[in-house]
Amino acid sequence: MRCLFVLLYTVSFYVSAGCSVSDEMQQEWNEKYENEINIETKLNDSSFYVVINLPEYINNQKFKSVLLLSDSIDKPTFAAPLQTYFEDGKFNTWYDIDAGQITRHFVVASFGEDCLTSVIKEVYYQ
């Protein structure tokens, strides 16, 4: 169910026929590719500034989109696509959040066209 939710958001509610991702496959992708996604947090006064760097390709598939989820991957209380820009061979995005509003956040980066490779990484505010 978790993977279906992620896929629905990352492809704007379009799922290709015959494409399914098991929880085991999702876990494998997370373990294999999580180090290729860099998340940096900086506390400025009373808010965190978060910068995310994403590779152009993972698993020979081109970067497609990035999504921010709050609280849970299975049942997020908030989900939003993040706009990216390409610089120095990487895709980059950022967001700013009040330190008093911190909950668990996850970044879902998707790569490919038909059957997406998605990598889920938790944001750690430090």
C-alpha cells in the first residue's frame, strides 16, 4: 500500500498498467540509493532551512520528481511536490520550516518514466 501511495503522487495519479513495486523492492532501492540523495539541514534563528541534492540518474533512470511527506509514508498528514532546479550536474530543491512545526518528514525522489524507481529518505533536523 505504501508504494502505491508514493507512485500515485509521483506520477500525478497515473499508474502504468503492469507496473507494481513490492515493499521488498522499495526497501532494496532505499538501501541501494539513499546515499546518492543528500539532505542538509541548518537551523537559522527559529526555522530550519533544508537543501536536498538529487542525482540526475539512478538505476539508469532520469530524475522525474521529488515529494515531501509529513508524519508517515503510509498515511501522511501533508504531501507536497517540491520544485527543482538543475545546477552542477545535480537536481536541487529546498524548503524552510519553523522549528516549532517539526514532525517526521520524508523525501520521495522518483526516477524514470513508466515504472518509476522511487527512493524514500527521512529528513533529520539537527
